[in-house]
Amino acid sequence: MKLSELQSHIKEFDYAPEHSEHYFLKLIEEVGELAESIRAGKGGQPDLAALKGTIAEELYDVLYYVCALANIYDVNLEKTHELKEVLNKAKYNR
């Protein structure tokens, strides 16, 4: 799935611009949970039965709220990636 497809998928059922602060606070909460999973060393790609509380699950949750916020603020993350890569290539001589 492309990032733009993920953004569109999330927007279909979870789009509430009037609650932008809520989405941001959820992002921060998920980053905290990711930190806990990293500290606990719950890495690797789990199957469905073992997903809960893993780094994989928390990374997805962070990505979910990043996409939700991008939708609210009308940001195309794929396009932003392309633009940022141009800047980073110049900045880091890549």
C-alpha cells in the first residue's frame, strides 16, 4: 500500500478536522507507547496473535496518527517526501 493510499483509507472513516488537537495528543500518546515497546525490546514482525504491545503495532499507530494529521492539514505525505528528499540530498550531499 502506498502512503497516499493509506492516507485515503484513514480519511474514509476517521476525519474530524474540528478535533485536530485530539489527533495530535493521540500521536504523542502513541509515541510514548512506542518508547515503552522499544525499551522492552519487543521488535520483529509479529503475527496477529503476538501483535499487541510490539514495536510493530506502536509504529503503525504512530503512522496512523501522522496520516490523520496530514489529512486534517491537507498535506500529501508522498509529495512532501519528494520535496524533502530534494532538500536532504543538497543538505547531506546524498
